[in-house]
Amino acid sequence: MPGTCVVGLQWGDEAKGKIVDLLSDSHDLVVRYNGGANAGHTIVWGNRTFKLSLLPTGILKPNILSVIGNGVVIYPPRLLEEIQQLHTAGIPVGKNLCISNHAHVIFPYHMEEERCSEKESAAAIGTTGRGIGPCYQDKANRACGIRLGDLYYPDYLKERLNHIVPRKNKLISALAECTGVEPKLFTVEGILEEYLAYAEQLRPYVQDTVHLLHNQLDAGKKILFEAAQGSLLDVDHGTYPYVTSSNTLPSSIWSGSGVSVRNVDRIIGIVKAYTSRVGRGAFPTELNDELGNRIRTVGREFGTVTGRPRRVGWLDAVALRYTSMLAGVDEITVMLLDVLSGIPELKICTGYQSGNQRIDQFPGDSFLLETCQPIYETLPGWSEDLSKIRKWKELPINAQKYVQRIGELLHKKVSYVSIGPDREQTLKPDC
């Protein structure tokens, strides 16, 4: 049966987890295929809130098989912490979780390498410090990459670490000397002991997920693919170099899970009603004023993983046209519409001005985006509280028009509108 992909169309944090949770009821599997513990999703389930980074959203439902694909990089302590969080809450994690034996593993030296690199302010990307970038670097250069399945062959793992750890210690020392920080160095024995223990705890979940997924497809099961982060952070098509280290678009389903994108017939783009981003990089519609502070406070715009305040600004339709094109979305959902209640006038960026030239196509290079000034269209706001509304037609007319205008600018159907964290605060519009 054909599957579905949910993908964020901005710089991440679009509230994808809520839509994945809603859609998971009509799917048999939920698959995470990129990123690592640098991406987080918050799920409100009944009267409880869960903040997860590595576990797919479907893990809250024991009848759904949650799969972490080979394209994800895994930090075992964080994954075990999330599993324990659910066990403590009385939510079983067992046969409903499978982890690819080909997913690459994050080690402490990856985080130390990133810490020393990010201390050089001129070269800092503004990462989460979770070792994601260095792990993906090792995966690509092959000489230092270690897969999860390697942890179950201690002699082979030790042989690999005997080569890798001295090399990493030299690199970390050199970086620390450049940036003036005190380096933390590692031993083969210490890492081997620590990670063999993690491997035993994770053993029940680890398997060849490529064959698993194809067997599920052959059995007629329906798969929901969950993209981490946002399309503007894609390493190839995002605002380079201020991007993540993985491909965040639906096209990486194939490489990140082993399942052809031909098995996906519905791609849903998630759009926040305004824009936010974390870390450095160009942000044409950013609001560095009291209104920006208001949106940040009302929208609780603080990173799920790091707790860092997010930068916020008006909705950018130029960027969204670009990412909806790249992602090949069939429809969009508009999230956090309620955050904009009480703002008399709302703005949507419909083009850029760069020097004397109007630009209607999004420049993927951050240094070019820095030269762009937003051209705005202004719409009337609304003052009503949206939290108790349960039907689209009950929304204030200006809220309806704002959503409709987003759909018009992107030339896409709006399939859902979210006005709060709870499931029932999700509306199906007539547009």
C-alpha cells in the first residue's frame, strides 16, 4: 500500500510531531529516516507531554511499529533515556520498536570535536552540540564511521577503535589549541566498556530494517515517514552553510530507510503560521522587537533539545514556495495559528528586494539571502481566543482569510490547521 511522508517546510520546529501523531492512526508503521538527537518533537498525549528526539512519534502507540532507519545517527545514552522515559510513564517499548543495524553511532569524541570547533566563533554554525555533524562526517569519510551493528562484534569494534580514538585525540587537541579550550581526550578501553554495555541494552531492538520494511510493504502495510528538522536545513538545498548535516527532504527516504520514494503517494508539508529558526544564518523576516518577543513567548519558542530561544519572524512565502517545490508536497498544514491572535496586522513576505532588483525565487545560499529585504503583504489580524474552537467555520473570518492566503501563495491545498497542542485543536478547513 502507498505511504505518506510528513516534512517540515521551514527551518524546523514546525510542530510536525502533532500531525504525525494524528496520521499514525491510519498507518501501520512510522519511520524516522534522517537526523539525530539534534531534532526534537513534543507530543501532547492525553494530559501528558512527551519530548522525544530519536524515537519516532508512533512509539506512543503499541499497535504501531516504530522504525529508526539507517539514515539516522544514534547517541545510545539519549535513546535509552527516551525509552526509559516511556517505561516510567507506563508506555511499553518492546516489539513495537526496531532500529537499523546500519545506523551510525555517535561517540563522546564526536561531541568533543564539535565543542572545540564551535568555540571558534568565526567558523561556528550554531549547532546543538550533539555530535551530529562530526558523526555524519565520519560516515562519509568511511575511515572512522561505526555502525550500530558493529557494537555486537567486540573484537572488530576494538580493532576499529584502536585506529579511530588516537586519531580523534590528535584532532581534538589540535582544535582545542586553535580555539583555546581545554580538550577532553578518550581511551579505547573506556569507550569500549561503555558502548558494549549500551549495545546489550539495545540488542532487542536492533535488526536489518531494510528487509523488515520491504517485508511489511509486501504484506500490504502502510508506512508513515517522519522527516526530522526542516527543508531549509537540508545539507544540499538549505541555507548553506547554516544547515544540518543530513538531507531533510522526502527524497532521502530512499537512502535513509532503503524504501523507494515510489512507495509514497502523499507528502504533507508542515508550515508554522509564522517563521522561526535556531542558530546562525540569514533570516529576512526576523522580528527583533517587542512583537518578536511576544510571538516567542506566546508560541513557547524555545528549542525542544537545547532550550535555546528561537529567532522568530513573519511567514515567508518565498521560502515556502521553494521548499514545497523541493519536497514535492501535495498539501500543507498550518500550525500554531493561535499564537498570532491579538496582533492587529499580520504580514506575509511575498518577495525580496536585493539592491534595485526584486527577487521572487529563494536563493539557497545564505550569503545571498543576507542581501535580501522582505517585501510584505499586510493582512488584518484577529483578537479572538481560538483555543475553544472546534470547527473551521467558527474561526474568525480574518483567521480564515490568513490561512486561505497562505494556500493561495503556495498554490497548495490546506488540509489541517492547528490552533493548540491538543488533538481536538486540529481543524479541517474548507480551502
